Amino acid sequence: MDLDFTTYLHTKPEPKKARKVQTPRNTIKKPVQKEKDEGKALVQYLEWLGVRFTHIANETSRHDWSMYHQGVRAGVPDYMIILPDKHDKNKNVLLFIELKRSKKSLTKTSTDQLEWIRDINKVDNVQALVCYGFEECMIILNSYMGIEPF
């Protein structure tokens, strides 16, 4: 059996059949930010707005009983923000935000948190609410500040 190398060199090999990988549709999901990352974005935005705010670090109350004896209580909203009252330039509004992850199915508002929010909302010129993600916070802050949406 004679091999003709010229024919061999000029013929293209049979292409290998591509193996089909079956993947369900939409399996590539956008990662959902963790609450601490949403919080970092909120802090940067609040600093950009130039308003007074603080993060109420009551997360330790679950683990450190000495903090409980100093007055730390579960359920207090995460952020306290002082905003100018858009109806009266000489007054401010106090806003409390309980920040949750943007995907509601990954987070839960506790009974303690709901009770704090309910009781805070009974105080004049003070509002407390739950925000799901930084973008929702930004929308609410913009409405308080009278900033048009981008």
C-alpha cells in the first residue's frame, strides 16, 4: 500500500463534531451584593450628598452580652440620617434606614426590626423604613433631597 503524502498534506482532516453542552437558559446570574457592600455604597453616596449620618452598629448585640447591658438592642435600624426638610429650609428631617440586600428572597426583616420601625414612625418629623439595596436607598434619598432621577 503506497501512501501519497502530497494528497495527505492537501486534504483537510474531518472536523471533529462539536460536543453540545446542554445548559439551562439564564443560568449565568448577576451576583447579588452582600448587605455590607450595599452599605459601603450607601455611605459613599451619603458623603457625596454632604449630609450628617451614622451607622448604628448594633450587630454585636447577638454575640456580646456586655453590649446588651450598655443599652444595645436588637432591631434598631442600621442608619440614622439627618436631611434638610425640603418644605422648610430651617428644619431637618430624621430618617432611619434598615438596609437589606437588594434581592428580597435572600433577606428577612425581623420582628424586632419591624417593631422599631413602627415605633419610630410614630415620632413627628422622623421616618423609618426598610430599603432593599443601595439603589432603593438612593431613590428615597433623592426624593427627600429634591434631586431629579438620573
